[in-house]
Amino acid sequence: MILIVAIVISSLAFLLINRRRGSDFSYTITGAVNLTAWDATKGMPVTLEKGWEFYPNRILTPEMIHQSHEENATERYPYYRSVQITRDGWVSLGDTAELYSYGETDYKMDSYGVGTYRIELLLNQSVDFVTLNVPDISQSATIWINGKAVRHYGTVSEARNVYEPARVCADIQIEPTSEGRIEIVIDCANFSSPYGGILSSPCVASTSTIGTIEYSVRMYLTVLCAFWVFFLIGGSYISKTFVNRSKFYFFLLMFASDILYEIFSPSVTILSGSWNTLIQISLLILGNYWTFLFYFSLYPRGTSKFFDKLRFFEITFFSVTTALYLVTFWCFPSVLYLKSSTVANFVLLLVTNLYCVFRVFYMLRHFEHGKNLYSASVILNTCLHLSQLLRAQYFVYISLHAFLLLFLAIGFTLYFVMDYVKTYEKLADNNKNLESAVEEKTRYIKRVNQDLMDNHVKLVENEEARKKMMSNVSHDLRTPITAIRGYIELMLNAKEPLSREQEVQYLNNMHTRSIQMEQLISDLVQLTRMESENDTLQLMPISVKEMVGDLYQLYHSECEGTEKVITFEAPEDDDLIIEGDPKKLLRVFENIIVNAMKYTHDDGVINIICHRYADPAMLGGNAVEVLIRDNGVGIPSNEVPYVFDRFYRAENSGINKTGSGLGLSIVKSVMDKHGGKIWVESEEGHGSEFHIVFKASDISFDEEEEE
Ligand code: ADP
């Protein structure tokens, strides 16, 4: 950024010290003297006798002019004195313009760019050679120095109404007369438009000055071309890493067209005439178009829907305009010399540049990247185009322009290099991210692998449990059937009729066995049904106190006459209401109580406690718990996690205790469906404690009954 600002400032400084117009520096004999901007009040090495004279509507030789000034002249031509040559090729009349009126109508200029200019200089110092620099005359001209025609461009017909155009641009060496006097006469003709005459004021300078300036201009162009080639080679390497290379190509085109424009400048080119202008104008238009495309390729897509949509229209519009321009100029070259063409070119360049500036600033609001470079590029590019338009004196212009081009190239080199560095950094970053992502994924795969291994172990265990259960089930089914068959055979084969008591005993035994079978089958059916999705809960408010209380009554009477003790505790003033399916919950409580009875010794003690569960970590603190504690065989600690698995029976469950290992898994799935919790705390040999927790219902039992 600093570099670019420094470059712009130094270019402007260069422009200022080289301006021939209005600068004291440039009025020395070694500098160039602009023949329009003469100030007679300043003591200078060159004196301009009277400034420019202009004879409108006539192509005159110096001789004709001299004769017309003689006293006995037969023909006098009206003319203006002290005229200024302006940028648009016409003359503006100085304040002191004197009118030699030999007929009002003659004096007025007609609509054509035809006329003769004359100026007289007096050198104050003795100088061997002076160079006259004529930057631009439109269209055909003859230049006379001290009465001698030294250059002739284009042709004017006898009738002076047809001409063959040529771009006039010349450096002419002048040998002053012994008194140091120089008379310059230039006649010009442009019959196609009034946009004619001397386009830029000629200047004189010492031969060495002009040589130096032209030499430096050519040096600049050489440096620029070398730079461009260097950029082309280096840039194409660097740009390989870009996502989109088009910006690089557009930059090359833009830069190349600007350099070519310089090369086709009249002071440098080998071509002459209209071709020159035509090619230059085409390069200007193309350079403008490529500049637009270059900026366009910088804009990131997807920042704004509106601009994304606009993109297509923008490109179409600029492409069509450019094509129209080129076609017009190449098909009708005379249009080039119209004043309106200059205005149109100016407008096109201005609009494109303003548009680019506008878009860049809009994008900067949405896009951080390359802020400084964008801005610097816009400033430089605008300067570049403006310098093309502000072409007053081409010496100054071309050096400034070359400077700007050079620095524009440096600016963009920086841009591309920074872009490259950023891309590289991004790549390095991505690499790092990738590495950590791979690490993470590896960890993840390890974890998944571990899970798979665990699942595999579980599956093997389940399979084992299933096999065990299958043998249990078949054993448990066969045992009662064998027993029943035994009793039936006993009764059938009895040689003597059985006593009534015996019969009752046999039938009772058969009855018990068939109940056992039924229980097992019902367990299997229940489990299968629980696992199927279709089994929905019939929810309704349930009083846990009442349900568990009833079960307690049942098993309490069953224990009567045995040493087993069963107790029940519940709050007096709380029914402990929950939402649940009564049939299924009955099964849960019964299962746990039956297990407690089953896995305790004959003198076992079983406590059933129902209460509210206040821990906020458990179901939001609003919960009801049924705790069933026994002092039986307990569960070995390594087996506790598995007792709720299907078919799982702890090693110490005992061969005498019949069971399928299905009861707790049914209980668990009922609890899961109710959104409740069940867990067991147990110590082998000392007993177990089953906790069954439900979310308490908000409706009280009484309210429900009233409803
Ligand atoms: P089972 O039909 O074998 O009782 P369950 O699913 O009801 O099947 O119980 C699974 C296993 O949990 C039992 O085999 C037993 O080892 C253990 N178990 C369940 N309740 C208790 C308890 N109150 N005391 C000790 N062990 C128990």
C-alpha cells in the first residue's frame, strides 16, 4: 500500500515538473516552450513576437501571408491575432485579438477545420539547433519553417474540398537565422468535420532536450515490455495455485493493451496515418473492456443475490458496447475524427471506471480480503485512464502514463503475490485441519471398533444366555410334562384302585406342574408382545399404595405358617398416584416380590416400602418409589449389570429355584415404556434391594374418582 501511494505521488510530481505549460522551469532554452502559452512579461531566452496568428478558411503559403501584409497588397486576408490552440483542435481567440476586417463574411470561419496558423519566435541566445515538436494536427497539413515547406502530410485537392487524411506528428530540426528568428507557418485542412486544425500546441526545445525525453519514453516502454514478459512467466507459475485463473489472463490483456497503446503513440510508432489512430482507439476500448473484466474476476460470487443476478447483464452490456464501438470505428474510420467520438470515448471510460470503483467499494463492504489492494488498484487504474484523457502534451503524458503502468503492474504483482501467499497459508491451514480431522476420525473409528467389540462380546454372551435358556426352557417344560406323564401312568397302571387321598394328591401335583408350564409359556408370550411395537399402554391413574398393598396382603397370607416375614410401609395420607397400565404394573410388582420370596431362605425377611422420591435428579424430583428389599442370596457384583438381560440367571440362583431368566427383562421393558427407572443394589449372601421409580401424576386419585 505504502509503495503504491509513493508511486502515485512520485508520478504526480513527475507530471508537475515536466509540464511545459505554466512552469518557469520549462521556459529555459533547455526545456520545451509551449508556443501557445507565451507570457511576454517574463524575460525569457525565447521571445514570441506576437503569439499565434490564425487565418480562417484559407490554406496560405508564408509568401501569400507576407504579400498580404505589404502596404500595396492586392489581396488581404482577415486573421485573428494571439489565438490559443485548444485541446479540441480549434482555436480560441485571445483577448487582444485584433480584427483586420476586409469583409465581415470572409472573416467568419466556416464549418470546416481549415485554416493557416503562423507564429514568429526570436531566440535571445545563440543556439545552433532547435527542435520543433508538433504533437497532433488533424488532418492534412504543410509545415513551413522560415519560408521553406519542410513537411507535408496528406493531400488537399485543387478545389480544396477533398483531402486525404494523415495523422500529423513530427519533430523538426530548425536552424535559426543569424538573428535568431524563426517563422513557423502551418496550414491544415479537415473537410469532414470542424474538428480540425492543430490539436495540441506545438513546442520548441533544444534538440538535446527533446532527444532525452523521447529516449526516456522509449526506455520506459522497453522496461514495461520486459516487465510484462517477466510477469507473464512468473505470474503463470504463481496463478496455477489460484482457483480461478481468469483474473490473471484479464490482467495480462489489460496491461498488454495499455503498453500497446503507448507503442502506437505517434512519437513512437512506425505506422503512420489513420491506421495509427484506429489501432490506438481500438486498444483503448479493448483495454477498457479488459480492465472491466479484470475487476469483475476479482469479485467473489455469492455475497449478494442481487449482484450475482446482475453479473450476466453487466457482462452482456459491456461486451455489446465494446463490440459496437470497435465495429463502428473499423467500418467508418472518419467517425474517429468527430468531436462527438472523443466525448463518447470519454464517457465510456468514465462510466466503466466509475462503475468499477462503485462495485469494488460495494464488495469491500461484504468482503474483507485484499481491501487495500483493491482500493489501490482502483486509484491507479482510474489515474491511468484519466491520464489517457488528459493528454495535453504527449511528452508529459507518455512518461506519466508509462510510470503509472509500471506501478500498476507492481501493484498487481503485489496483489497476486499476496493472493498466492494467502492461498498457501490457507493450504497449510487446511493441511493442519485435515491432520486433526484424521486424528479425530481415527479416535472415532477406534471407539466404534471398541463398541463393536463390546457388542460382539455381548452378542456372544446373549447367545450363551439364549442357549442356556433354551436348555432351561426345554428342561423346565420337560420336567413338569414328565412329572404329569408319570402321575398319569401311575394312575393308569395302578393294579388296585387308588384311594381318594392319593388321587387328590396326584391331581394336585399335576395341577401345580401345569401351572408352572403355563407360567413359563406366558412369560415367553408376554416378552414377545412387549417387544412388538403394537403393544400400547392403557394408561390411567393408579394408586401405587393400593396396588402394592393388595399384593402385600396376598403374599402376607401366603407366608402365614412359614418362617418368612413380609412387611409393608406406605405414607398414610398419600395414595402415591402415578399414570400407568394397571395390568402391566401389577406384573412388575408381583415379579419383584415373587423373586424376593424365591431368592430368600426359609426365614427370609422382605420389606416393601412405598414413598415419594424427593431427589431432584430423579425424574424432576416429582417421583414415587417402590423399594423391595430382601435378605436373601443376593447377586454377585459382577452379575448385577446383567440381571435385566433376557434369559439371564445369576450363577447363585440355584438349581432348585425354577425360572426362565425372563421375568426381570419383562419388568425392565414395562418400566422403559412407562418412562420409569428400575435398578438393583445387591450384595452376595446379604440380600438385594430393587428400586422402582415412576414419575408422580399431577392428578390426585380422589379427583379422578370424582370425575
Ligand atoms: P428368574 O425366572 O430366574 O427368576 P428373573 O428375570 O426374574 O428370572 O431374574 C433374573 C435373575 O436375577 C435371577 O435368576 C436371579 O439370579 C436374580 N435375582 C432376581 N431377583 C433376585 C433377588 N431378589 N435376590 C437375588 N437374586 C435375584
